[in-house]
Amino acid sequence: MMTIPNMLTFLRLLLMPLLLVLFYLDIPNNYLYCALVFIVIAITDFFDGYLARKLKQQTKFGAFIDPVADKIVVAMCFILIVDLYENIWVTLAVLVIIGREIVISALREWMATQGKAESMAVADIGKWKTTMQMISVVAMFVAAEPYLNWGVPIAYIFLGLATVLTMLSMYYYFKKVWVHFKS
């Protein structure tokens, strides 16, 4: 059954090719358009979870596809940002962010096979991490516009904060499941 939250998740995935095309189009303000599309993507990410709970439309498929869509969106946008900025510090931050997403996804899968999926439930630090990642993606796209490049230092600050929160959230999850590794 296709629920409203699942439709929003699919919309998020369908907007990704549009963002990709806009990124490589040689038109004025293309990075600003990327930021706007990404804002729509971020809004759908918020509302799919909110509506699933509010309308009691939580499904096993939704619980699977939503985090997959999140990882695809995050990885693709940050890879585009690496291409855009061609900067070692941006590249290192993105490697940390994407690496964490892969490691924590694998850790969640492993914990589920151990019957301990509840110990990997999304925590507030994970929500803050996601929020800061989304803000940094928007800031990096906006600051790439030639007439807005004064915002590059601000965008770097947001990316730095996203990276720190990414590492802290990874530490949080590892600390939480460490007891299961020892046994």
C-alpha cells in the first residue's frame, strides 16, 4: 500500500535527478536552484516521518526506504559538493560524513541480526547531525554562486559543524552498542 509518507519519500528520490541536471546545467543560478530543490527534499524528509506518525501510516517498507533515500540524498549532494569545491578540507569532511553513514547503516543491520535493533533507534544527536548536514548542503550550494561567494566561509563553518556532529553521533552509537561487541 502506498501511503502519503512513502509517496513523499519517493518524491525525494525523484527530485534527485532534477538536482543533478540543475547542477551540471550551464545556466545562471544553477547552484541556487540546486539549493532550492534540496530544500524541498529536506522538507519532504521531515514531513514523511511526521505524517507517518501522525496519520499512523508507519510501514515496514517506509522504515526501510526512508533511511535508504536519506543516504542516497546525502551521498549524492556531498559528492557534488566535492566536485564543486575541489578542496581537500571539503573532501575530507565529505569522506567522514559518507563514511559514517555507511558504518552506522552496517552497524544497524548487524544489530538487527542480533535481535537488538531497538538499541540503534535514532537519537537526538542523529537528528541534529541530519539537520546540520542539510543546512551545510544548502549553504555550500548557495555559496558556490559567484555573486554569493562571500558566504563560502559561512558554508565551511556549517560543513565543519556537520562533520563534528557526524563524528559525535557515530561515537554515541558505538558507545551505545559497545556492550554487544564485547559479548
